[in-house]
Amino acid sequence: MEEKKFDVNSLIGFLLIGAILIWVMYNNQPTPEEEAGEATTTEQVEQATQPAVKQEVVPMAEADSLAADSLALERYKSQLGAFAYGAAIGVGEGETVLENEVVKLTIANKGGQIREAVLKQFKTYDSVPVYLVKDGNARFNLSFATTDNRTLNTEDLYFEPVLSQNGDNKVLSMRLKTGEQTYLEYRYEIKPDDYMVDFTVRSQGLNGVLNSSVPANMNWEVKGIRHSKSIEYENRYTRLTYNHDGDISKLGQMGDDSETEEDLEWISYRQHFFSTILATTTPFKTATLSSENLVEEESDTAKYTKHYKAAIPLEIAGGELAHNMHWYYGPTDLKVFKKYEDFNFSESIPFGWGIFGFINKHVFTPLYDILSSFLPYGIAIIIMTILVRIVLSPVTYKSYLSQAKMKVLRPEITEINEKYKDNAMKKQQETMKLYSKAGVSPMSGCVPALLQLPIFYALFMFFPTAIMLRQKPFLWADDLSSYDVIAELPFKIPFYGDHVSLFPILASIAIFFYMRMTTGQQQMMQQPAQEGMPDMGKLMKMMLYISPLLMLFFFNNYASGLSLYYFISNLITIVIMLVIKNYIIDEDKIHAQIQENKKKPKKENKFQKRMREMMEQAEEQQKKGKR
């Protein structure tokens, strides 16, 4: 470990930073005029639901004379021109809350953007409310050109908020005014018990102000806030996903990545179990997307996972802006996403690709939902594992039956190996003839194993996406979606971590005994190693110890629910194999059946005939080469 030394330069740097912060805080104390502006804004929002009262507009000249002593306001107006109207009528710093039963949004006057987004029904691993937007981690800015060749950014301008009702829906209109009836508007509308917020960007009366030949640029960026105990594990399932022209694509999972795409229907900034999604009614013609990885290693103090950015040009048709969009702030949950089937948000969940994702989405997720609806979450995992192993038991039987047949043929294979030990080609020919006569295929044991792969991979992807496991305890694990801890280490082991998880240990022990059983069978089937070829017996012995060790290290920071599944799955498989071996398969009967098969004339199929001819030709060429 590298010894820590006192760094004078670091001390000087910290002192300078501290001095700058003190200076900034001192110079940013609100003036009496700003405090009055905040009070005016608060009063205006509180009275928004009352009958509208006509507000007298203060002429700009009068506003200038009233604020002549404010150098900041003068500079503000000289830079922004007509859009300084908001300052003239008293719009300043302030914010408005828009909320329902599930989500609470805080929208700032400055920039008209969402400053905070909190999910009211969720907590982080350390019992803090789940924020998707907080402390400046998100930025939304609309940059546009004016007819007098200036570029304005809405994040620098002050919007006037007006709250109202649309039936049961709450509506917040944020207007950036150049006059009483001319403005740029951000309109937010939130429905009861809904994670989706309708969002409209439009302008009125600005066709002489906006330069319609230059598209407005909408820039949206978010730093994913940490919500889980293991930031490295959370970051593994944090990813930018987007729907373009009906196809689902993703940026790089762990490294930095960027892409420019066309016809985007939605952009999802997924933060493992939670997502921030921008969807549009009319697809964005183009967008430049980027994702920057902010996690280098496991850390207790790291706050952010990835930094997402999207740059989207918006057309100014007829001199006005008019774009209907939607914000989604909520869980990455299949059940919730079904409410928005028209957008197909469920494709942003990493179920896996192809057949694996289909099994996960349409079999395991609904099955577990049913089981967990009336069983404790840990017990539901055990029952689901048992059901899966029972369904796969015929495949396990076929695999073990193939191993038993090969075991019965082992003495004859040994005899062939001894008889033709100096002629590898002839040895291979005679072995294949024996398999053909006995009706045994050496590949028959591999096919059942391949059939199980989609199931195993789908389950591997199920647990990291199962939000229903989040913060659900079982035995000593306090959260089945995160790692369990039975001991904290005073140091960090590379690739392992600074804690000990028990479920991965149990899973590693179970897989060791399972592999020991299967390795024993495979070694009995294994032919002696040929010259120049690796000794498969030694390789199997190595894997017997390496695989459990890899499992132990790899899963120490994974979800404890996944380790629980592997532990139970391997235990059940061991039991099934013992039952098959001791009570179902009779090796004497298998041997008798093989002998009967040898007596029957065996008709070769085209593949077998072709293989035999190729081997005979190879043997003939080998003989000619020796002459």
C-alpha cells in the first residue's frame, strides 16, 4: 500500500478553494430588491388558483427609472433585450412545487427547469428519499437565435410561474415573456398517481424575435445519483437507452460512448432501478447522445454513476416553437411501464437479448410476481427455483442417461485404445463404430446442457432487473437486490471487496459438490489424452476448484437474491442427480440394451456415411505416406 505523505500543494489548493467559496458566498447574499422579488413570486404562485386579476404592466421606461441604481439589472437587460420583461415585472429567484401521490417536482423560475425530482414511495439504501434530480445534477437548456443575431439560453432567464387545474390534473405554466401576450412557455401537466408529466415547449408572438432559419438547440443532461449500497453493481445496470424509428439501441455499458441518431421517440437515462425518460409525440429528427462513466471502482463516498447528455435540435416552424413531449420520473418497473405501452418503455429494461429476454420478460417476471404476491420474497425465490429445476429435470435425466451409457461402454473403449494405441486414426474409427452399433452418441450429453443455457442466462438477468426484490429482507440479508454482509473487512481485497457475503459462499460450496459429481462422471467417460492434445482430466480437476472460487469473488458484490438462487439450484440439482443415479437408472439394464443394439443391423445416415468415408480416406492416405 502506498504511504500517504503530506502534500503542501494540496493544502494551498484547499485554502485557495476555501477562500474562493467564502468570497462567492459573501457576494451572492440577496439584495433587498431580490428578496422583494422572491416574495412577489411566492405570493403570485400561491394566488394562482384564485380568479385571475388583471395585472398592470409596468412600462419598461418606468422600470428602468425604478431600478436605475441596480447595475446587475442594467447589465441583464442590455444582454437580453426584450426578454428582460420578466425582471421588470418582478420575476426573480423562486420555485414552484408540482406533485401528486408518487412524484414531487420542484421547478425553478430561473430556466423554468426541474430543479428537484423525488419519488415519494421509494428510499435509498441509507433511508434517504430517492431523488432523480437534486443539487444541480441535471440541466435543461433551450438555446435559440434571435433575429438581431444574438443567442439566448433559457437557463439564464427567469420564467413567470402560474399554477392552475385542468380537471384532476395540475398544470404549471412557466412563461418567459417579452410582453403580456408574447412569450416562450414551458407547460407542465401532472396527472394523479402518475409518474409521467406532459411537457410542452411553445412560443406565442415571437415570430419576429426567433430566427426561424436556425433550429433551437435543446440540451438535456443528468448525472445519475447513487441509490444503492454498491455503486459499482448499480453502475453495471445504469445505461442510456433510446428508441429510434422503432429500434432499441444503447450506448456503452461501462465506458464512455456517444452516438448521433435520427427519428428518436424517447431517450432513457436509466439509473438501475429508476429511470428518467424524455419522450416525444413527434419523433426528434436527430439527436446527439453521450454517456460518460463516473465510477472507477467501488467507493463509499462516490455520489454519481454516469453523466448523460443529449443535444436535440428543435425546428422553429413559421417563426414559432411548438413541441409536445413527456417526462417520466419513476421506477424501472415492467408493471409500471405497462401503463405506457404506446411508448414501449419496457424495452429499456435489460432483460437480455433474443430468447433470453423473452423468457425473462414473459415467464420469470410474471411467475415471480405471482409467487411473491402471497409468499415472502426469499421463499418465493426458493419456490421459483424448485419449479425451474422440476421443469428441467427431464433434461437433467437425458444428460445423466447419456453419461451412464458412456460409462457402460468405458471398458470396450479402453480395449480399443490399447489395441490401436499406435494408430490414432484407426482408434477413432473403431470408437465411432462402437458408438454407432451401441446406439450411443457422445454428443447426446451436450445437447441437454445447451438446452438449459437460455434458462440459466435468463435467470442471471432476472435478478438484477427485479425491482420487486429491492429492499426486501430474507434471513440475514436486509436487501435481496444488493449483497448481504456477515462481516466487514478492515481492508479491501481486489475484485472481492471490503465485506464478506454468506450467500455467495454457500453457492460456491454447492457448485463445488455439483461439479465434483459431474466431473467424476465425465472422467469415467473421458478417453485417454492423445499425443499433442491437452489432458482433459487435468483440466476438469482444475475447473473443479477454479469455478467455485470465481463464483465466490464474482458474486460477492452481486444481488444476494441471485446467490440464493444459485445455492438452491445447485442443491436441487445434486438431489435430482442422486435420485436418478440410485433409483431411476439401472446400469445393468443399460448394458443389456446396448448389447441388444449391437446385434441389430445399423443403418447409416448420410452424415455417418460421409464421416466414415472421410476417415477411411484419411487412413488410406496415412498408409500411403508410410510406404
